[in-house]
Amino acid sequence: MFIITLLLSLLVGLLMPYPTPAGSPASVIYVPNPASLNVSNNEQLAWSATRKLNWEDFRGTPESNNPHHALTAANLAVDARCKDNKFYYEVKCVFLPRESWSKNKQSEKLLAHEQLHFDLTEVHARMLRKELKELGISCGNLKTNLNTTVGNAFKAWKAEQDQFDKLSRHGLDAQVQQDWSERISHRLQELDAWK
């Protein structure tokens, strides 16, 4: 199972014509699940090709009434701003340990399924980085394009996560899971320039 959160920080420089100190929030938009958004940087794990998730990373308390065996909370954190009429952005793919949990920390198959959710999030982070690059560096008319681009990216990310769970039956269909694993790995390679 997978849960998504979104933190999109638009700095004052994006909305106002004058320069502001870096990191000054003008507007913070929380969509769709605000439960995990107050997590500090030391409580996040950035996606890495060399460091895979392990069960010790899942520190949240399992939801007893939830029928699923595990939950991966991941986030596409988007920070965008304008400075001197130039567009700057950063997209991070992070895992939220305190919001992620498992009822079965013995299953390597379950852990592999949860890792694929995190890997798929990185695929979408790279796709979003590519799309934001294509918006150009000028800040003119950026706000509308940025909101549309990011909104569409998050819809696509959530839809594909849901599709992965549905088709793989939450990892129970080993062949479908293997197909997704290969496809995700291939897509990460294709988008290597956007990591």
C-alpha cells in the first residue's frame, strides 16, 4: 500500500516582483494528505540507487483496522522560486519513516513491493524535474504553468501508484510485480539525466 503527500513551497520571489531572502515562504500548499508534512529533514530518507529501504526504516505504528500489511509514505517535495526574474526549482523524492509502517517485518517480498513504490516515486520526481526544466528560466507567466505542471504530475503519480497496487494485487502477483520492477528500473535508466 502507498500513501502520498505533497509539499509545494512557492517562495515570495515567485509571486512578487522584488527579491526576497532565500527560503522565505510566501505560500505553502498542502495536498492531499497533510498528516506527514511537518516532518523535519532528519526524519526523511532521500531516494538513493545505492541505499534500499529496510524494515528498520518503517517506524510508524501500523493501523490495526487497515487490511494492508504495510504502508509506504513517500513525498515529492517541490521547492520553486523566482530570483532576478529567473526560475529555480528543486524536486526531492523522500521516504517518511514515521508515517511508514509494516505489520510483517519478516517478508522480503513485501519489502520489495514497498521499495518499488519508492522507486516509482523517484521515476515521477525525475519526470517532474524534466517538465519543470521545459518551462524555461523566465518567470513571466510562470505561476499558471507551474501550478498546472505540478498538479498534473501529482495526479499522474498517484494514478500510477494506484495502478501498480491494483495490477500487482499489492505485490501478491509475483509475475506482475516482476514486470513492474523491470519497467521501473528501465524508466529510471531512461531518466538518468534528471536525477
